[in-house]
Amino acid sequence: MSRSSETRKAKAVELVRKHVPTGSRILEISCGSGKELYALQQQGYRVKGTNFTKYDGVVADVDIDNGIDILSGLPYEDNSFDAAILLDVIEHLSDHDRTVAELARVCSDSGHVIVMTPNAMKLASRLHFFLTGFVKSKRAFIGFDVPREYAFAFHNYPPHLPTFLYQLRSHSLQLVEFTAVVYKFKSFLLYAFLFPILWLATAYNIHCCEKYLKETSAAKELQQILTSVGALCGEFWFTVSRKDQNVPDLETKLPTWSQKWKSAKAE
């Protein structure tokens, strides 16, 4: 395991311990060898893992179900776990909304969902996209001749952070922490050079140009996250969200055409 991998997996364990009480039921989807679950199990958590494919070197003492595809639905009842973890997985999945829905479904009320993925929105990735048309997502993009059943092996679907934050909220998952790990010196150089311009451009776009978003709490939250050191410099970001069925009042203005569609559907 690389030092980067060790760092981010250790961070995942740290976040579970920070937000989830000892003794809680923990589910990790696509847990690999199960080492992180074993570490949590040793600290008093009740753990369950899944894998899409079989792995060598799996920790024998961890309960893992193989052949599980989250996009086909997890084989667990609603509210079965106090925390659901997805590490280095969502960038392989074509349907992020379906993924978040399943994580929320199996998570109990007031339980937590923790997601970690390579940061495709860091400054180095934005510059790379500007020059090449490819975001930097830690693994090569798929070749057009790859059979569909092997597409999961590539990072085809790096999450767009603002959209992903919306998807969490739309499934009653309230963000409680955004953080990042693994930093490179070149990222801090870009940050020092570009931050003032980037902050002003982000603020102007969110609070002036986004006509449906401005003057809402979401705009303030996005401004804070998108201009944070973690979002701009971290190689991997984490979201920690808590399941809360209380639906906040609608602040965002809806496009006029959507109201016409709703009226037509009702008729």
C-alpha cells in the first residue's frame, strides 16, 4: 500500500471515530482487503464489508459479502447501519445519484455517510483540464475499445463537487464536514499565485451570475468549500454527512419552465 493510500485510509478511520460512537454498525462498500474495517472492529465497532470482485489477502476476521454491486442495490434493509463508508469508489460508478440514494437508504436516522474520492477540482486538475481536456483523476481515462463489463476499472466518473453536495442534500444527508488529505508542494505554489483571482471569480460567479442560487445558504456553503485549501490543493477529498429527514425550506428559485412542467404533469 502506498503512503498516499495509507494516509487517506487512516483519515477515514479517524473520521469514523470522530463522528460515529463506538459500538455502532459500520458498512463499507467495496472494502478491498477489509483492513480499515478490521481496525474499526478492534476499536469496538460492529462491521460489515462488501466487494464487487474478490480480493486476495482479505482479513479473515472481517465479515465481507462478495459480488455486491451498489448500483444494482445493496442487499440490506433500510436503516441497517449507523454509518456507510465509500472510499476510492464513486469515481468508478456511472450513477452517483443512485449511489448516494443507496448509502442513505441503508443508513439509520442520524447516522453518517463518509465518501472519499480523488479531487478532480484541485487547481492542478483545473489547469490540466484547461490545457488537455482531461481532469487529473489519479488513473488513466478509459479507452474506447474497453468492454463495458470492465469499465469499472477506470476513473471515468470523477464527481463534480457542487453537484455531489447537492446529491447528498437531496437524499437527506446534511454535510457536517468537508476535508481533504495528501498535499503536494506544487499545489501550494499554484494556490499562492492564483488564490486571490480564484476567490474573486468564484464569489462573483456564485453570488452574481448564478441567478437561481445567489442569496441562498447553499451559495455561502459552496463559496466556503470551493475556495478552501482542501478543495483547491488536496489530492483526495472527504465528505461526512449525517442523515436528517427534516427537509429545509426551499430557498433556491426554480426556473419558470419547471413550474410549467409541474402544472402540465398535474393535469
